[in-house]
Amino acid sequence: MTFHLNFKSCLKLIHGFSSSLENLFSFDRSGFERHKRGFYQKDRDTRLDGKLALVTGASSGIGFAIAKGLAQRGARVCLLCRNLQKGTEAAAQVIQETGNPSVFTEELDVADLTSIRRFAEHFQESKVDILIHNAGILPHEREVTHDGIERVLATHLIGPFLLTELLMPKLKAAGNAQVITMSSGGMYLQKLDLKNIQSDHGKYDGVVAYANTKRAQVILNEQWAEQYQDEGVTFSAMHPGWADTPGVRTSLPFFWKWMKTRLRTPEQGADTAVWLSLPDSHGTESGKFWFDRELVPTHFFPWTEESTRDRRRLWNLCTKLSR
């Protein structure tokens, strides 16, 4: 196969490589320490009193750190957890560590469409100010949910799509609501692959399935922004860098062993998600991708860019599989 690149494409390619290397060496703890020097002091004191925030996968890791960070700023925080007991214990710990009593847990398996519909039907709050899609998995073997959806796809894309759509009336009612999706820098090397979005062709590779759905999350974030641009809801996607979490330790043990002294803390990984939750932290930017409170490109390499047709197909796929 032969590739023909014009001068403009070559410049873009060179810029992509240099930018990717620069960001790659910013993903660790030292990168966060450098970047935080530019964080605005005023943001440290911004409060979220009276705001209701929902965080999926909040019983441990970055999700727990997000819940804690929001509670420290006075928000009412609902931990959406698959394991109700672990979620309840995590909520109690957040209350103890922050002194904010307005922290509670609801049972929700984001990979289970029935669980999502049950939660949305019975959730009595009239408005939701902040919805953070944080739950994530990286399994070693392929699993299929009882809805017939590969579990990584269900967890990262189809479940969050359905949850957002069902909560949209409550998000609109809040006025200036924020929907934040925790993606990953791992998507930078991955082009959207809809032909194998269910990971049912060839040998299963959990890392590829993970990266493919993380790429899809970023595209969906842009589509949400277009779909609801006049509805008072702001959509943001972000990646946390390399953080030391239970998920990384169990799913990527060799990576964790190699990088453990340089990994970010869960709080550092959670920082941008908490910051995006603050009113007016990032203006009216919607559909953008963030890293350490800064806008970053969604592509470094031209070969990862998806077609307009595939973008339409992704939205249609989410709609079809979430029915």
C-alpha cells in the first residue's frame, strides 16, 4: 500500500508526532504538576452549593475522587454504582472526609439498559446540574450483556448514551447543566472502527476495544453538543492522564508495575472533571476535549480521523442499541 502526502499533510503529520510526544510525557504526575501552575486561583474557591451532581462508577478510583471533589465544593452528590453496598460505603467515606452530609448512593449498572431505565424512572429529583460519565472497564476476555451488547461497548457508550437521553429533561430543567465524559488518551492511536465495534471479529483484544469505545465517546460528545446546542446543556469530554487506580492495577498490571512511581493520584486524574463542573470554568465551549483544564486536539494523526458517514452511523448505532 502506498501513501501520497502533500506538503500540508506532511506538516500536519510532523505536528501530530511532536504534539503527541509532548502530551505523552505530560500524562504522568510530573505533567500534572507542571500544568497546575497555570490553574487559576479563583477556581479553587468556586462553590457548587445547591447543585446536584451524578457520578457513575464512583465507588473507587477517579470516580470516588470526583465525588469527593464535588462534595468538598458543597454539591449534592449522588454516587451511581453497580454494587450498592460498595457505593454506600464510598458515600459514607466522602461524607466523613468532606463534612458534606448531602452525599448519597443510587444503584445503577451502566452496562445494563434495564437498570438504567429503572433508575431514570424512579429518580425523583426535578433537575440534574452535573452528569459525569466515569464508569469504565478494561477486561481481558470478551463478555456480552443480557442486552446482547459487548460489555466494554455497553459500559462506555451505549449505557451513557441512554442515561443521558433519559435524563435530558432534568438536565434542561437545571439550566447551564454540564455533561462530562471521562475518555482516555488511549484513543489517540485508534480510529473509530464500527465494523468491529462489538469486538466480535478475530481474537478479542480488550485494549483495542477500550480505545475504540473511548474514541467513540469523544465523537458522541461532539454530536451531543450539536444535537442540544440550544438547550442549555454543555457537553465536555476529557482524559485524566495516567492515574493510579484499582482498575489500572488489575487490568494493566505490567503497565502499573512499570509506571507506578510516576502515575497520577486519583485526585489529579479527577481534577479536570471537577473543574469542568464549575459554573463558567470553560465559558460556553461545548463538544470539546480537555486535558488538565486545557483544550486539546481530538486527533494527532490523520489516519485516525473518522468520516462523516461513520459519525452518522455511530449516532444511529447508539440509538438502535439503546432501545
